[in-house]
Amino acid sequence: MSFQTPLTINEVIDGIHSKKYLLPSIQREFVWSPEQITMLFDSLMRDYPINSFLFWKVSKEKASEFKFYEFLRDYHQKDNRHNPKANISGSDDVMAVLDGQQRLTSLYIALKGTYANKIAYKKWDNPLAYPKKKLYINLLGMPEDISYEYEFEFLTDAEARKNDEDHHWFPVGKMLDLKEQYDVMNYMIEAGLSSNPDKDKAKYANRVLYKLHSVIHVNKIISYYLEQSTELDKVLNIFIRVNSGGTTLSYSDLLLSFATAQWETRDAREEINEFVDEINQIGKGFNIGKDIVLKACLVLCDIPDISFKVDNFNRTNMLLIEKEWDNITKAIRNALTLISSFGFGRENITSNNLMIPVAYYLKTIELPNNFETSTSRIEDRKNIKLWFVSALLKRVFSFAPDGALKPVREIIKNQSSNGFPVDAIFAQFKGTNRALQFTDDDINNLLYSKYGHGDTLVVLSILYPWADLRHNFHVDHMFPKSEFTVKRLKGKGVPETKINEFIANYNYIGNLQLLEEIPNIEKKAMDFEKWLSEKVPAGELVDYKKKHYVPNVSLDFSNFDVFLEKRENLLIQKLNSELRR
């Protein structure tokens, strides 16, 4: 390994763009945030060191023995997170990056591409939640944040056009086109910056642009070492060691690096990334990461030690996972399809580890087709759902999940001849801090599930076992929430002594029901009593009340407290019958 002549940022960006620099398959994917990128550029502008880089030179004769990927140019948090596979059929040697991928990708995105991350509070599947942004620098003033000296921001095109006397947003990537100093001066003149009547701002803009020009085109900032060994074990060891700093190398990244290096017939990186993307689209969506898939691999392959230790990622285990990959993926896919049919997804699952025992059971019984709909599997599905919701509500996997996964795996492995062994699993954890049994207090506490909280849909899925939650069901306030204001309650004749109590309780599960999308839209803010009489056919009313736990009491608004008490009693009866073993 030898130290090489440093390069300018412009030289490296040209090399990345021309595919001279690539990423080895053992590299993790891009994970830096916009804040990390702006901090990197602020450091460059302040002449702070950004550490050296490590490149791996692979001769064209040896390059075909390895897999390489291109740098990511346009990052999209949902739709474009994976690096495209590189075509190395050319005649040149390959220069791969072993250390510095996050920094170099950040430079490439900032100077040549875009960054689209999710806006807070927007739905993950809403295309408008991911606006494309480019990196800009303000040429007319310093940032308010004192930890920065220069104001770098990722902005949309529309945001960048909002210049005023304190802001002139310059697209940082444009500096690649301003190769000479006179190009910078020409930009200053054409943009009217040099003629700014505020001379201090004109000088500031001049200083910032020329400094950015030096950072990109003049200063030899990219200092790097060059490794030329083609021994994969040595390169993998170097990669793991040098990546112990910077953004933490997660266990899933580490395992993926080992799998990529040791699988013989498949590209582990592509297989795992594509599979994660696929399963997260099942039903209403999941949030399964590589770590959960890789943990599932250890469990489903019956590897004795399922903890994330380097010893468990040896060649023998990796080849076993590769051999079982088709069965593993089918088991996980079928498990998530089943779980989705129970009404669960990214919005209400508190631990994705819950999926693993279900997948292990399906693999143990040889992956039957159409398990989630087969009439012969009704009892099996009921028992799986009972275990799943109990473990979810009791937070069984919220700490040290291996302590639950290993004994559950053993029970399923040895006691599945007559179906999912729910009783044996319950018995295994009885009296421990992972007990699945519900006490009277546990059941009563479920009544405090509120509208909009994650556990509420879990409880409703127990109360509405007939509802196929793969379809669009809405959580509806039986007595409409819009009516629970002091003014409206008074208008409905509710005594003042009850108003605060009504307002305090309308959001709890005693006033919530599951309705299919169209009936819920039709109901809107109608009084519950009026809606029942007008929208539910007389011949179906008795069945409706039974399915929705409507007590035989007056449904007048002034009787809401009595309705709530009586309905909660009915809910407790159902929860006891479903959850008590």
C-alpha cells in the first residue's frame, strides 16, 4: 500500500463520471444525510482536513473476477438508493474505492446530481414526499447556525429562485463549468453581484466564489493510498478495518460484505437489496431492513448461534444461506403476505423480528402455497395471529430478541406436526418477563388505546376477526369526533357536568369501529343513531350491532357515557375470549 499524488475534486468527479472510479461489491450503500454533506462542504471551504482515501487498483486481467458498482448520482430515499452495477468490459484497469465512498458519493451528488429525502409527516408512498434538491451556497451572507461558516443548503429549483437582498443561491455544481478564474469573474458580472451597491456583500460574494473555485479546481484535496492486492480476504479485512470509523459499519453491512465476498453463484448484494425492496411493497407496506432479512437467514437455516458476531458470518454459513436463499425468500414473502392479511404493516408493527418465527414455521411445514387463503389452514392462521398480536402487544421482542427467537425456533422445529404450536410457546414463556398471557389488568389497559396510536389497529384487528384488512378499512369514530366540542355538545343537550368527560373519552377504542372505505366516506360526521337508521338495512341491523359491539342502549348523544361503558364491557368480553389461554 503506497501514498499517491493527491488529486483535485474536479479530477476525481471527472473520474467518477467517466466510470474510472467504481465501488467494490463489499461496499455498503450511501447513507449520508443532507446535513453531513453540507458539513463536508463547509469543512472544505474552511480548509479543514477531510481525511485520506483508500483506492484499490485491480488490473483489467483480474477485474472480471470481482463485482463492481457505479457511484450513485441522483439519490432518492425511496426509489433510488441502490448503486447500479458497473460494466467492466472495457480495456482499462479498475480503480475501486475501499475507504471514502460516503465522502466521494456526497461530492458527486452535490456537484452532479440531486438528493431527494422524505419530508416529515408525509406518507412514505406519496411521490410528493420526496422533492428533488440540489446543493446551493448563499453568496450574500453567512448562516445563522454558528457551527457553519458558509450557508450551504439543499434546495428545490423553486426554492433556489427566491433570491433577495440577503440571498443569492449559487448552484454548487455550476462551479465545475467555471474552470478558469475569468469564468468566475464573468459569472459575477452577469449575475450582477460585482455591481451590488452593498460593497461588503459584493466582496463577500467575490471571496466565496473564488474560494469555492479553489476548492474544486486548484487545491489537491483528495489524498489517497493505493492498494493493489487481488487477494480478496486481504482486501475484505482492509475494508472492515478502515470502515470502523466514519458512519458506523452496521452488522448488516458487515454480513452483507461477507456474503458478497463468499457467495459463489449469486450476487448477494443485488439479491438482498432487490428482495428488501420487493417485500416492503407487500400489502400496505413494510419497513424491513437488510438486518432483519439477514437475521432471518441465520434463524431459518438453523444456524445454532443467531447473534450478530463475525464468527457466525463464516464461509460455511454464508454458503448454506446461499443454498437456501430461494426457500428463505419464499418463507419471508409468504409470512409478510399473511401478516399483511391480519392488518399489519409499517405503521403498526413495533418489532420486525416478529416476522421471523412466522417465516420459520412456514419453511418448517414446507412452504405450502396460498397459506393465507386456504380453507384448510383457518385454525393455523388463527393460532399464528393469536401469537403474533400477543407478542406485539406484550412487547416480547422489544429487548434482546435472540432470547425469544431461539426458544420459539426450537418449539416450532420440534412441535409443528399438528399446526402452529401456540400453546407450547405460551407455556415456554409463562412466568417470565416475556409472558404472553393477558391478565385482567392487561385486558382493561387495552381500552386506553387511542385513535391514531399504533396499538389501536392491533386491538381492532382482534375485535374484528372477520375483517380482511388487506382491503381498505378505516378507523371510524362511531359518535363523530367533530361533535365533541363544548359548543356542539351543549347544543345536543349534554349536561355541563358531563361535557369534559365526553371530550376526554371520545378518542378511545370504546368509540372506535372498523368500517370499509365507502361506508366510512358515506358516514362522515353523521350522528351514529341517524346513520344506523338510514344506511344500514333493517334486516341487517341486528347482525351489524353484533359485529360492531353496539350495546342495546339509547344512542342519543346525551347517552354517550352509558353507551361507552356498555360497549367497553362487550369489548372486554371479546378480548378475553380471544387473548386468554
